[in-house]
Amino acid sequence: MRVGFAGLGRMGARMAANLAAAGHEVTVWNRTRDKAEAFARAHGAASAATPREMAAASDVVISMLADDDAVDGVYFDPDDGIFAGSPGATVLSEMGTISVAKAKQLFEAASATGRRFVDAPVSGSTRAAEDAQLLIMAGAPSGYADELTPLLDAMGKRTIWLGGPGTGATMKLGVNMLIHGLNQTLSEALALTTAAGIPPEAAYEVVENSAAAAPVLSYRKGLYLDEAANPVSFTVALARKDVGLALDLARSLGIAMPQAETNRAVLQDAGDAGYDARDMASILSFVKRGLT
């Protein structure tokens, strides 16, 4: 299948590589052109100069973008965006974490131009992306876009179809709220126990084997025990963006989320202290600052 892929960040590059390895004819676009060209050389893919050019050369377009602003540039730019050109790709899917309102806008814009759109964000680490073990949350009924099935299967271990536009984006915000809440609580728990004299490795082993254990604790263990020795996986800035999107949605639905409000406040304070580009595991270091 001819697949366009926009966004070659930490997750996107690994996901696009799996599509190429599965034998699909991949055309990539990235905001930094050199990165797209390097990927194309390494994986036998093509590189497009604009999202519009990428879509024109594809049957399906998948994007993995950082936020709503990036989506606007890739899809809605009046000259170079996906919607600016002839139909080309008839199925579009955004797999990053974006607002529910933006996911619905994409669905409506795609429908107006004779295309189908599915918001299909993922849950999993960069390692899961590399190993094609992502969980995919698809905002459409099963069978709505069958062309996506072999592509999603090449990138993930399971796809759960949630029924309608924006439901994938909604579910991803729910999942990330839990992850960012756990990140905050784990940081406080480790700060408390290590301040009381328990070695961090021993404390982490207890947590990892306790009733509070979750898969994220195992695959992010190195970051919590030695952040500097491990590559950034998910930044504080992105975590704050996710929690902010969830709170925006909650307000629109009349739902109170006091824990999420607290988590966002901590992420904001950490950002103000210069932590934005660090992994969200650095909240442990941020919390510990208050103990010294």
C-alpha cells in the first residue's frame, strides 16, 4: 500500500520504520527536511517536500504530530497542507495526542473533501513503538476504514475501535491522565521513602512488585533511577500539554478533576523551573528540591 507518514519524532520515526519493514511503499514528510531525507535513505522510502505532496503520492496518510498547532500546519495550511491539494490519499489518521475538538474538526474536513479520517492515538513507550507493540485507540467503528487495519497491525499489538469521531482522542487523554498522575505520585513516594533512608533501587523494587504496579513502572524504571543516563522519552512540556487538554475537555463537559488540576500545577511549576525539555521522570528531582 502507498502510505504517507508525517512527523518523524521519537515515536513517529519508529512507527514509520515498521510500515516500511512490512513492505508498504512509504513517503515521509517532516518539518525538518534533512530528517525525512535521512529516514528515506535508511528505510528505502521516499521523502516529500510538503504534506500536500506526500498526500498526493499516497493511498493512506498517517500523521504523528505533537499538538493541535502542528496539526493545523500539516493539514490546513492553505498552500502546502493535506487538504490544500487534490484528494490523493482517501484515508487519513492522526496518531498523536491532540484535542478532541481538533480530532472532530479533522473528521469534518476530511468528510467534506470525500475522505475518511480516524483519530487513532497510541499508548506505549518508544520501545513499544520500535517493537510494534503499541496499543491503538481508534475513533471510529470497526470496518469504517479497513485500509488502516494492515497498517495499524504493523505498528501495534492491538487496536480497540471506540465508535465515533473524537473517541480515540478522548480515550488517550483519559489514559494519559492516569499515567501523568502516576508519575506525580510515584515521584512523591520515592522522594518520601528515599528521604527516610531507603535506597532508591530497593524502594523501586517494592513499588514495582506491589499492588500499585503498572507496566509503565517497569519500562521507565531506568529514567526514575538515573534520569541523566537515559534518553528523554516524554517531556514535561508534553505531559503538561496532555493534562491541559484533558482539563479543557472536562470543563466543556462540566466534570471536576481536582487531581488533574494539581498535577497540571506541578508540571507548570516544573516548567517554570526549567524542566520542560527533561523527561517527565524529572518530576522526581523537582519534588526532591522541596526536601532540601
